[in-house]
Amino acid sequence: MFHHITVLKEEATEGLRIKPDGIYVDCTLGGGGHSSVILSKLGPEGRLIAFDQDDWAHANAKEKLSEYGERLTLVKSNFRYMEEKLREIEWVPKQGGIPQVDGILYDLGVSSPQFDEGERGFSYNADAPLDMRMDRSSDLTAREIINEWPEKEIARVLFQYGEEKFSRRIAKFIVDSRQETPVETTGQLVELIKLGIPAAARRTGGHPAKRSFQALRIAVNDELGAFEDGLHQAVRCTAAGGRISVITFHSLEDRICKQIFAGYLEKCTCPTDFPMCVCGGKGTLKLINRKPLVPSEEELAHNPRARSAKLRVAEKLQSIAEET
């Protein structure tokens, strides 16, 4: 059973402006927190399609959300395949062959149970096999990256995805160590990371392995690539008047969301002295909040892990037919 505190639960679901008979997608089922709120606002004709590649999330949802019956459809898949999977659901409306739903939600945080259950290898506080796969049927693991990838590639991952300024030192300690014996566990990795970070730096900024573990998790699961692919699909698959609600947890995710949303906003190229727009540069999206929403102090008091969360919401302006 999941024991997970959902971040920005009310704000993210309110941003969708849920209609009782609408069709909605939760791209990140996780502990089912957002899904339960969406389902509670749907009437008998409303539908929610929830994606997750983790078997735990599906088992939890089947128990926790069983009262909603056919209103909930579970899809075991990474959300980067959302458009493809929605096409396979007969009752989802299509326009020009593209599925059209009334709202899509992303919560990009890893569920607390995945951090807290040691055997998954996500936690630097428990000694476990190096894994970090969201989908245990996928091939790439953290063990492969640490033991087989070149030193420069390991350093790149730690710096690019974890913003770890000691990435090169850490990568060197890892590669030197694995020449003697493979790095098999999270505990071994934590000790190598500590060796790569100067003592003075280890005393500030939280656990010294936090950034490196985040970076490895992102690399193992191609989280940023999946999010970029999925968010473009979300824009296509949201019907006119529908909304996309996105919760991010670090700067790389938030930057992708901000830039993709910006790419679909109205872009008028008319001279500034024109009394009205005549260029036809109508946008596909409009922002509901110009600045992202962040958790309240009250929420942070109950869930410190929410501190880095940001919520961005955009509304679809045009149908597929109008865009093309």
C-alpha cells in the first residue's frame, strides 16, 4: 500500500477546471492522490485515464480507487506513449485521428514509497542493489551506468541532471573504484560520492548524495526526454477549452515546461503601432498563471519534500482542425 503525500493536490486539479462529464488523463498515477480528486469531481459519464509504468501504482489504485469502477481506466505505460495509447481506447474522441480529452495532469515527483522502499535503489539512506528503474522490465539500471559507462559520461550525467559541481571528482572516484571491484549497492555509491565531495561542501546543502542520485534516476528512466515528448503530445491531445496542469520538482523539468508552453503561445508579429492584429499569429495555448504556483507554508510544514514544487497551468485555445 502506498503512503504518499500528494503535492499541490487541490491547486493542480482545480487548474483543470473539471467538468463532470469530461475525459481526463493523469499521466502520473503514483499514489493516486490527484486521480482520487479528479474522480471525485466526475459524474457517471466522466472518465479518467491514468498512466503509470510501476506495478505498485496499479495495485494500489485497484484497491484505493475501486469504488469508481468504469470511470477509471488504468494504462501501464510511460506517458511518453500517451497519444498512441489514447488512440487505442475506442471511446476517446478523435479529431483528424488525434485523441481529444478535456484535461491532462502531470505530477513529476517520484512517489515517496519509491524513495522509502530500499530495494528499489532510489534512496541514499538505505543500502540496496543499484537499480532506480521505474519500470522494472526496462533494461538500463543505475548499476550499468556506474559500472560500464565512460568516466566522462558519468560526469556529464551528474552535472547535467543533478547540477552536481563536483561531478568530475565523483566520476573519477567511481571509475577508479570499479577497476578493483564492481559498485553493486547504493551504500557503496554513497561512500564514493562522499569521497568526491570536499569535506567542507559535505557539511552544507543536505545529503551529499542527493544530487547524484537524482541525476542517475533521471538518466535511467530518461525522465526529461519522456516529459518533453509527452508534453508536446498533451498539447495535441487536449481539446479546445481543455487544460494542462504540470507539477515539476526541479529546475530542468520546470525549464522544459516553461519553454514548451511558451512555444505554443500567441506570437503577434504586427508592428506595435497597428491598432489590431492582422498577422494571424494566433496561439495554441494561453497561460492561466503567468508565474508558477508554489506550495503554501502550511503544506510545507506537513510535507517538506514539496519545497521545490512548481505548478504551471495552460489552456488550449484551438482545436486540431483550427491549428491545421
